[in-house]
Amino acid sequence: MASLLSPVSDAPVDETLIDAYSSAVSDAVAAAHPAVVHIEVRGQRAAAGNQTQSEQPGGSGSGFFISPDGYILTNSHVVHGAREWKVFLADGRKLSADLIGDDPDTDLAVLRVSADELSFLTLADSDTLRPGQIAIAIGSPMGFQQTVTAGIVSGLGRSLRGASGRLIDNVIQTDAALNPGNSGGPLVNSRGEVIGVNTAIIRPAQGICFAIASNTAHWVVGLLIKDGRIRRSFIGVAGQTVPLIRKVARYHHLKEETGVLVAGLEPDSPATRAGLQEGDIVLALDGAPTPAVDALHKLLTGDRIGERAIVSFLRGVELRRHAIIPLEMPGRS
């Protein structure tokens, strides 16, 4: 009779769990990797002296097919400003691509190739993610194509500042190792569905990597394919988040403790036409508070273009409300 104090080995259970994890990762990679591509771009720069401009190597990254008709999702910073895009498929094909649309504000872009028999990936609902879920990154770090790393979803709802200066919201944090060249590749779940687009790492930190959520990508992709860019509005203010004077805030019954200082104005901009001046502090747009510059950016969406709104602001200790008509933000070259 075995002693009640005899240790019971957990080795078989541990091995079963490890095998199950390994199988889940392998199955997800097998489902996803045929749709993952390596992207090489060439840019243009001026040659020395009076010579004409010449093509120069621009860099590389990753991407993946999102439809059977050749649309590829990747990062804006992988393809932005290039003049030529080459796509290397998992089956060995090398194809020329066209840039369909580019949005630096969300760091997403869409390319397209003409080819048959293309595998593609499905965008999952990133709102259903939970910290601790398996996260698998596939891409071409340092040029090593079809490289796989695995980890977990480390955090949700992060914010990341893009190259344009705007915040990208609902970013996924993962510890699946990313390196230069992973940018634009998919972050997939255990079913091989895309939960995010790998976009950034924090150096020299270990295991802190970020991906644009698939729901953000789903929204951006539709507009990029339709219009080639994301339409946003602007009012022409260079802003800075500043604290409000407490006595002034209490006097006007303001709930927020900060606002957006008008540090500069573009000539003939909506803000200038509305009568805003440098030194004013913007508090709200159509009643929606603007406690920070990023909050104001979020309110300046495409549906505000050409639509009358009310901007609330402080001038000294006086609370004012002026009508303003945001204009469409010019596209970035």
C-alpha cells in the first residue's frame, strides 16, 4: 500500500500540457504562414552634384494577405515614401506590388499584387482578447523569412504614439519576441486568426512589443481600399496640454483640470477664422471635453469636415464659445 505521504509525479501532466501548447502553436503557424509575405521596398534620394535622383535600397518588413484577390496588410512605416514594392511569398514567388492606401496615423497600409492561388488570413475580433492568451508572431526579422515567435497577450488597451505624432489607441502588448523586419506581420491566436499587426518594440526592454489591434485594422483597411487614405479634420492649432487655474476652473464649474493651450495658429485656418488667438485654452469641442491634445485629435474625425461646431475656450479668465468649421486634413506625402 502506498504511503499517504508518497509524492505523486506531475511529469505526465506537465508533458501533456507542453505537448498541447506545442501542438496549438504548430497548428496555428501551419494555418497562417502561407499568407505571410516578406516585403522589400526601394525609395528615392538625390544623388550628389547635379546628377539626377537615383533609386536606393529602402528597407524591408513583413505583411500578410487579407483577401484572395491580392490585398496585403502591412505597416505604414514599412512602405511609406517608397517608389517600388516587391513581395516575396511563402511559396517562393516574387511579385511587384502597388500601394493602395497608407495611413501613418495608425501605422497601417495596404498593398496589392496580381496573382492566383493566394492564401489569406481572417481578422479576429480583438475586443474578445484576454491577457494571457497565446499570441504568435510570424514575419521576417532581420530578413529571416517565415520566422515564428510565440508568447502571450501581455496587456490590452495600450496607447502608442505613431510617426505622425497622433496616439494609436487599443494597442495590444505582447511578449512574443519582435525584431526589425517583423513590422507589418501578423500576430495570430491559436486558431491562426489575426489579432494584431506587429508594429513596434521598446528598446532596450525585453519582451515589451506592440501590435495594432485587428479591429482597428479592419476599420482602416476598408477605408484605405475605398479611398486610399483616412479622411480626418483639422482646425489649425498647435496645442499643448496645460493645467487650468483652479480658481478659474471652479468659477466656471469646469470638471476637467487641464486644457489645450493654443501655442500657435496656422494662417487662414478654421481656428483663425473662428477668432481663436495664441494663449487661449481650448476646453471642449461641441461639448466634448478636450483635457489634452490627444483628446482634441480624437474628436477631429472625418465626419466633422465642413460641419459647424462650437469650440469652448478660456481667454484669460473669460469663458468663450465660438463657432468653428473644421476642414479636411491634407494628405501626407
